[in-house]
Amino acid sequence: MEIRIKDISKHYLFEGKIIKALDKVELTIPGKQIFTLLGPSGCGKTTLLRCIVGLETPDSGEIMIGDEIVWSNKNRINIPTEKRRLAMVFQTYAIWPHMNVFDNVAYPLQIQKLPKEEIRSRVVKKLRFVKLEGFEQRPATNLSGGQQQRVALARALIAEPKVILFDEPLSNLDAKLREETRKELRSFLSELKITAVYVTHDQIEALALSDVIAVMESGKIIEIGSPRKIYFDASHRFVADFIGRANLIKASIKSQTDNHTIVDSDIGTFYCQKRDFPVGSQVTLCIRPKFIDLHQERPITVQNIFEGKIESLVFIGEAYEGEIKVRNEHLMIKIQPETMLQKGNMVYCSIKPEHCLLVSA
């Protein structure tokens, strides 16, 4: 089910100042996909989610879920949350500690007073789906964080909603459990084929889970695209910087060829991905640390080669992370763990043109 958001604004008054939590947001969330709202704390992503579900009231605009207008300032429409046919999974899970797993999942059906056999059948089916079959009588407080999250998911799905919304649901899990649950959640949602709206500030989570990502800043949607598009081909400096680690270098457009845009920067001339910037314009050269290749001897290629000195290297298990000084710039690097390079080594650096991204200054 598609969600259309038109000109949604939400302002708060704080210490005598107006805070624009949402600033004329225009957005279409496609049906049957995992759509993620990604951005730093305070950018408005949770406020937007709460407006969709009906827990916040916008100041202006319109929200449509499918063909139904659920909120409209102009038309004075405000459909209550319980009638919007949505489900929501919260950051805190909201599992009732005095109930067992079965009753937690069954609760939405019990308050509808459905027949007991129908409730049992649907609960068993949903627990099987989230891999908690046999946990029906287990006290909710005896579950791990990942299991509690799956109970919350089963309870959200039990009423068979058309849209399910997630408000940073994995933030309370440790790193390893977060990764495992992320994989499970992606599998569950892909199999369900329903519309999922997911809020997070975690870039890896967004890249791993999403079909589409919308990056937010200061109450606005800055950029929308697939995970690969957002990571490899961002159009805005903020997005390139926020979605993963990046070296951002001031540059100016030198010339254009059929295949590349050539720029001058403080660390040299670079052949980059083709971008339609006018010659002479100021831009930002974005280079991911993992795409800087280090060599002890000068490579044969003549494009995008520069010398530098390794200033630091830190072993993190899967790689070495560090910095390399090139003229007056310090660039982040990430290299293979079996490297023999050390702090203080002079090296040649090479970067393929397709890994040199140009964004607005």
C-alpha cells in the first residue's frame, strides 16, 4: 500500500523559538517495499513516522494511505490511529512483562473478541513465522532482546496490517545480536511483501535493510534512492558525508571528457565519475577510505596517483584503519589486515575514477 505525504509541516515552540521538526515534506513511499527514513538525531524522521501513524498531529499538509486520506488540514480530516490499518514496532518493544509470549501476541485479537480457536491458529502461525514456535507459554521477561523484538513483530503482524512502521527497533541490542536480527527482519519483511517504513540513524542498518532510503536533515528530505545509489552516487555533500565514512576535499572543475569529469584539488588532479558541473565551478570531491589503494612503488597507471605518508594505523580485526598525510590534507584510509605497511611509511596512493564522487560544494 502506497503512502503519499504532501506538504507536511510540524513546528514546536521551545524556549521562545520555533523549531521546524518537519518543513513542508513531500514524499511518496512505494507499496510492498522497505522504505527507510535515515538521518541524525533531531532531523525529524521519528516525528514524520508518528504523523503517519497518528501519534502526532501535523500543522499543515495531507497524508494518504492507499486511496484514503487519513489526515488533511485543508479538509479537516483526522482518522484515529486505530482506524488507519497500521502496525508499529517501537524502540522499547513494549512487551507486557506480566504476560507470556502467547498472550502478548494474541492481545490485539483478544480485544477484538475473536473466537478463541481463530486467535490460537493465528498466533501459532505468526510465532512460527518469526521462529518462536514452542515459546507460547514462556514468560516474556525470560526472553532475550532479540526474541522480545520478534514477539513485538509477531504482535504487530497479527492483525494483518497493510503497513508496518518501525521506530529504531534494533537500537537496544548489542552489536552481534543487532546484525543477526537485522538479517532476520530483512528476510521476514521481504517474504511478507507489505509496506514497511523504517526509522534509523544507523547507516549500516539502512543500507542492509532497505529497498529505498530517504535521507533527512533539519526537517527536510535531502535525497532519495536505492542503497547503492545513496552510497556510491549521492548528489549532496551532506548525504555523501553521512552515509558512511568519507574524505571530503575541496575541488574545482577543470574540464570534461566523454567519460570523466576532471578536477583540480589541493592534493592533485583527479579523473572522476562524470558529472554535469560547469568548468570552473567549486565542488566537493568525495573519496571513501576503502577505495584508496596503497603501493610501495608507483603504479603504472597515470590517473589519480599521489604520494603520502602514513600518519597512523589501527588494527580493528577485519582491516587496518588510519590516516595518510598528502600535502596539507589528512585522508582516512582502510586497508587489508595482512598489510606489511607501517606508520611512517611513504607510499603511493591510487584511486579509480569510478570511486571519485563529485557533489555540490
